[in-house]
Amino acid sequence: MEETVPDADEQSLQHFISNSPWDARSVMNEVAAGADRLLGGCEDTILVIDDSGIPKKGTHSVGVSRQYCGQTGKVDNCQVGVYASLVHEDKATLIDARLFLPERWTKDEERCQQAGVPSEEAVFRTKHRIALEIVQNALKAGVRFSYIAFDGFYGENGELLRALDSVGLKFFADVHKNQHIFVDDPLKARNAEAVRVDEWVAAQPYQAWRRTTLRQGTKGPIEVEVLHRRVWLSKKGETQSHCWHLIVRREIGNRDEIKYTLSNAAADVPRAKLAYLQGQRYWVERCFQEAKQQAGLGDYQVRSWTGWHHHMAMVLMATLFMLEQRFESGEELPLTCSDIEWILKQMLPSRGRTEKEIFALLKKRLQKRGVAIPVHSPPKPNLTK
């Protein structure tokens, strides 16, 4: 950037990220509004919440600690952020990012001060609490979604699910195999006993499973087998039980790979629709992949609270820009985020290539992937704005 942006230098760019007083939250809310214009307001728009760890050395980077890091798949020295992605069909983009502060940080006032953590943020919040704050902020910002989706870490938290259910928000929450359910209402049926979901599934006949198509993949339709039942959940001392969907999905050809999901979607939602919505959480992984590979999600050299959130706000802006370009290019020119990054690199002043030359190279790039390019020239992505 220093070599490309006129009158820029490394120090000014570092100051912009690390210390400049602009408000990262306001920028993220603008990104959320932009994503909503493209993806929001549909009956199957989903807000997906997930966390991601970024490995970091040392002890001074804000929030760094030995904790589980999804990127390395083990307990590691890392920073963990809780993120939100807005998803509709096969399009998705990140719209929120919040740093998780472990208790060892919030109990160390001096350490928080040195990292620039605002006093109101230097209070321990579980990731479940942060997830709820993200949902509340999305609603306040006017983001329109029909469902919220979580993985098993969040789905196992009954308080989070009940909090969403109590205000009329619909969710698809993965749960672990040891999740207990009731097949009859425990407040009405005598001798109703809770059973683990994996034990209940193991007792079901083969005929109870139904094959359904989740979505179209690059190699054709992706099909799975689905088991569905309305089940009850009840917490000791509660005066009301909760009747929710249990959706169980297993891979064809690998029946040991099973996903268990609870949902408070309307009782009359068809099984195939439930399976489709359950599978939409897949796209948040694509969001993380694209944000890390094409937008530099984990590529930063900042230690402060402000710097971390500034960097994430810029990453969210970049991923929204790439989503906008994918919409503008249309179906005739199915660009990936990698394609857009490549185009931008070709347009840097040091390359000196014309738009015609870039487009000719892009056609070769897409043809190598097996994409059929129309005879007439499809609309070119507008990357100059």
C-alpha cells in the first residue's frame, strides 16, 4: 500500500489502524447495512454466529491467551473473535466482529489498560453473551434476517436458546450427541424420561431416514439423509416445556458423520426446508476462508483493542466490496473472491495493464476452471469505484 497510495508511508498507515480515533463499530454497522441491502429481508436469510481463533505469539496482544484455536485445531496461544455472517442462498459476508477477552485478562486491570481496552469492555463476557449482543446489535441496526444459526458450542447453551425463543427469534442450533431430549411433553406425560439424541437416533429404523438435496455443489447436487421429529426440552424447575424440531443429518456414504440440530422454526416447516436451512451454516466457513485468504483477516501487526477492531472493520469492508462485485458481475461471469483479488492486483499501477488485457487474462482464468464464457462479452466488474 505504501508503494501504491500517493503520499502514503508506513507510519501513517499504521497510525490509521492502531491509533486513529475513527469508530470501528460505526463502520461495521455500515457494512451490516450494505450486506442487508444485498442479502437481507428474504424468508431464508440467516444470521450465522461463529468464532475463530488467530494464532499469535507473545503475551501483549489484546486478548491473547492459551485457548482453543479453530485454525490450528488445538489449544494454542491465540486471539479469539466472535463473528456474524449474513447468509442468503449461496452468498454470504461477515457483518460483525467482537474480540473475546478471557477472564485472566479482565481480572488484570493494568494489562487491559496497557492494551487500551475501554473500561466498559474490560468485563468478562462469555462467548454466548457476546453472541447475544451481536444479535441485539444486528436488530438495532435494522439487519433483516429470519433465522439465527450456531454451531454446537453455542447450541449447547440452553439459556441462549431460551433467550432467543422468549423474544420470538427463530434459530437453528447444532447440539452435541449427548444433548438430552424428551419424545413426549415431560410436563404432561407421566414417567417421561430424557434420552440422549444419539441414543434416540440409534433406535430409529432405517425407513425413518429420508434422502434430500441440500444444495447444488460444484460437482452436482449435494444429497444427505435426514431424520426429523418434534421433541421437547425442559429445564428442571421450569413451568413450561419447549417443543422444538430435532433435525438429524448424516452424509451418504459416511453414516458415522452425523449432525444434530434443534430449531424453534414454525411447526409446519417441511422436513426438506429444515434440512436446507440447517445446512446453510456451511457458508460461514467460506466467509472465514475468503476473509483470511483474500482480505487478510489474520494478517495484522497490532496489539491494542482499537487496532484489532479497526483491522476487523477494514476486513469487513473488503469482504462486502467483494460480495458487491460478485453481484454486479452477474451469473454470466461467476467471480470468486480470489478472482476479484487477482483483478485488483492486475490493476495496480505497477502492472500497467489495460482493462482489455486484464479481461482477456480473466477469461483464460475462468476457462481453466471449466466456466463457460458467453460469446458476447458479459458485464465486466466495476473495480475502479
